Amino acid sequence: MLAVYVRDARRNAVIVVTYRPGSSAPTGEFFDDFADVLERMSTYAWPLILLGDINLHLDITDDPHTVKWQSILDGHDIVQHVTSPTHREGHILDVVVTRSDCPVTDVRVEPPIPTMSDHSFITVSVDLQFARRRSAGTVRRRQATCTH
């Protein structure tokens, strides 16, 4: 997993890139670590973009691993935007995830290029200008007067 903080004069964002090897079944530790990362990212008021190859069959909605994954996303108010197969075997293994208030459009999943990968090339448009910052709230206090 790699987390990158991106900043410019008008907008900040946190981008997390993750890879979970498909050679072994996902463990409870994977889901715990993933939930921990999302919990840490929730402390930032900036848009969150999570990208990667998680090697879970997200198209099989009743698979226990998919159910656990979706439960974690729902618990953090984040959305997986890739809805078509990303692997040559026809499964959704790759993700583009953002907070629900971060508009994502034009999700394109290109067919895999056999000489390069068995996964698709995915492009999306993320509108960071309209993603809302989460307000920490406003605190108003009267200025204390000191009398001597």
C-alpha cells in the first residue's frame, strides 16, 4: 500500500494505491489493515482516492470476502466506481474508490492487453474542485475580559 498526499494552490487530496496478491485468499488481517487505513484517512478533510488491484471477485456480491469489503466501504461512506470486469477471466478485481461526495465520471475499463497484463487499463475523471471538504465545525467563543 502506498499513500500519497497531493497538494496544489486550490485543492488537496490523498491517493492510496493498494495491491493484494491474488495467490492466496484474503485474511482477516487484510480486512483489519484496510479498515485501519480508511480510519486513518478519514481524519483528513480532503478528497480520498483509493486505487488498486485487490484481487477480490467484487462481481460476486454474495461472496463472503466481497460482503466484508462492501461492509467496510459502507462504514466509511466511500464508493467503488468500477462496475465492469477488469480481468480477462471476467471478474472485477480492480478498484477506484472515493468518498461519496467526490464526483467520479467517465469510468472506462479497456480490455486487457495480453502481452502486458491480464488486468484492464482503467481511466476515470475525478472532479476535485467540487468535492466537499468535511467541516471540522465552527467554535465561537467570547473574548474573555480580564479585570484587575
